[in-house]
Amino acid sequence: MTEKEIQLLGFRRVDVQAEEGGTYPYHFYKYEITTGLSLKSNDSDEQCAQDGDWHIKFDNTSEPVVFHKMEKVQSLLNTLERAKV
């Protein structure tokens, strides 16, 4: 998945400054579904992201569930958003 596809899905960019969490600034994308349930991309400083291979996973889970295709993330978001109403 590309960074542009993540943006098109409605994820918001989160910038992390060097003093907050590392030796240099980086960013990731987050989609808050509801309080306590969100999706997060890999970080821009990871090699796969630098190579243009972004992925999405549930945030704050002990076992990662990773999505690599925009269509799968879109389907998941549609299902989760419909369940909220």
C-alpha cells in the first residue's frame, strides 16, 4: 500500500519529533474508529515504508493483524463504521 492510499482512506498523519521518540523525526498514520479502537500504519522510518510498502495494523494489540492492501482496509473500515451506528 502506498502512503497516498493511506491518506485517501482518511487516516490522519501524526508527526513525531526527534525529542519525543527517537533520534530523528518520523511520522505515521492513524484512524480512530472509536475510543480505544484505532488503526495505525507503520512508521516512516521503517525500511519498508521508505521503500513505499506501507501497511496498517490494529493499534495496541498484543498480536498484530496486518493489512497490506488498500481494498482490505477499506472493507474493514466500512464494516467497523457501519457497526458504530
